[in-house]
Amino acid sequence: MSDLQRTPLRDFHAAHGARLVDFAGWEMPVQYRSILEEHKAVRRTAGMFDVSHMGEVDVRGPQAADFLSRLVTNDVSRLFPGRVLYSPMCYPSGGVVDDLLVYMRAPADYFLCINAGNITKDLAWLDEQAAGFDVTVTDRSADYALLAVQGPQAAGIVQSLTGAKLDAVKYYHFVEGTVAGLHCLISRTGYTGEDGFELYHATGDAVVLAEALLKAGTPLGMELAGLGARDSLRLEAGYPLYGHEITADISPLTAGLGWTVKLGKAGGFVGSDALRREQEQGGAQQVVFFKTGDRRIVRQDTQVLDAAGQEVGRVLSGTLSPMLNEAIGSALIPASAVGEGLQVDIRGTKCNLQLVKPPFVELRKSA
């Protein structure tokens, strides 16, 4: 894996027994002790994730807000300094370029967090769409590392290392301050469905911050957690993953993210015409979530069958829910098939799909 990119915590992971894998061109920890135990720790106490592979972008200038409003489907005008917005950004076809977080630091000063596997593509798209706007787009990905502490004990762990009043930081808000004496953008966001914080900080501070968080969190049951638990946690919460539930061919409306698509905002946005047509005419396909009552994992690209055994769709994501002790997943099926008896074939055994509105488990996000 010598040709893979590494986060500044690569040796930290190896020293703590991580199994490292190729993820979107990065050498990342998929697990430490056990995906099952790491997952349960996040639901019951806390887990710490290295997500330094994510991309960061500054968007600054007099027309930054206008540019972002045109770029993303959600309503950037709702932002104020200290507020975070989740949104897809789309192609003119309505398909998704990426989903991202938009941070407003000050008027004309925004900060984006984008997916690791899409950094090069996203930056090219941002530069292309910025033409005609008085705005500067700057790739800051190499300057930042990112640690996420998630779970019921997360706030207490981070609070023990900072003077920032975290009780005053609401869900999808952020402050800037020091954690373990290191400057951080402290964001009450995450990808697990639990309460927690994502800490953006200078690349050179990553090891010191990780060690301080681990020391503070271990007595409270915090576990180091890898990408395996991150994926099972996000699927239990019903969160989309780019390349699975949202793609260049799966729109936000098809994916069930209609709440992020603000067709009424002034000036429209890239993809708004296509999404308006989809909303008016009804989408031909729909992303659904399911459980099976069986422990056998339903793998990505498994065929979804109707009651007659005919293929009608495919599985997008699948895993074992450690909290339910059964297989869960998502699938893309015709909208007309949503009410039908659906099944999958797992090595010759038919399993019925029980469609579920996520989340699959009770979550404790901060209000």
C-alpha cells in the first residue's frame, strides 16, 4: 500500500493495532479490536474516528453566498456565523456531484467539507461553477486533519479538554477554540446518528490531539473506531454514502433527501430544472431501506426480486446491524414496487425484505 495517501495519524493507527486498508486511495483503519465492539461503543459510550482523509475548501469573496446558493440544493441563506448546512450539489441532470457540509464563518467566508474520494472531481466542479462570481475557491485539504468523537459520552470527553462551552453549541453548529491546547474548529456534527463533535485542526497537531482525546476518553469506555464501524453506524442511522445511495445517476429526491432540495429558493441552482421535473412527474425509482430478520449480510449489487422471482432492483449498501443483530441495507427499486413483497437470494436461500423508514435504532443526536 506504499502508493496510498496517508493521514498524519497513520502510524498512530498502526501502533494501536489497526487493520489498514485501501479506502478511496487512502490507507485507513477499517477496524482495531472488532467492528462489532467499536460500533456498540459508539452507541453506548463513545468512539473516536480519524476522518482526516476528507477534503476541506475555503470559499471566500463578496459573492460567496450567491455562488454557494447556485451550487448546492439546500438554502444557504439560512446560514449565519457558527451554523452548518448539509447539502448535495448536483449536475444539471439532477444527479449528485457530492454531498457536503457548508460552514459559515463570517459574511463572505465559508468553509466546505467534501468526501475524500471526490476531492479532485469536486474542486474541478467548484472552479467551473465559480466562473462569473467574485469568489475565491481554495483547496485546504492538506492543511487540515479531522477527528470525530461520537456517542453519548462524546460531549463530556471533549468538554474535559476545552474551555469552550459545548452545551451552548447546538446540533449543526460550531465554534472555534482550543482542545487540549490546540486550535480547533469544534463542530457538533457527525456521521453516526449519535451526539458528538468533529474537530478540524492543523495537520501537525493530529497525533497530540488524538492521544489527548484517547487518554480522556478511555476511562469512560471510548474505543478507537475504524471505517467498518463508521459504515454500519451510518447505515443504521439511514445516512447516504456517496457512490451508494447517492450517485451521478441517483438524485437527492430519489434518495429520499427531498428535505435538502429547496426548489423555491431565488435564482434556482444547478440541477433545479431536472429536479423540479422529477418532483412534478414522480421519480421512476426510489431508494429504500430494509431489514431481513436474518444475520446473513446482503451484499452491494445483490439483485432485488419481486414475489415472482423477477429482478426489479439492486442492493446499494448492506451490513449486519450490531444493535439489531440482523442484516440491514438499502436498495434501488422501481417506485411502483415499493408496496410489493420483495426478496433477495443469498446463496440459494430467499430472504424477504422488510422495508423500514430509518433510523433503524433510536438515536441520541443533540437537539
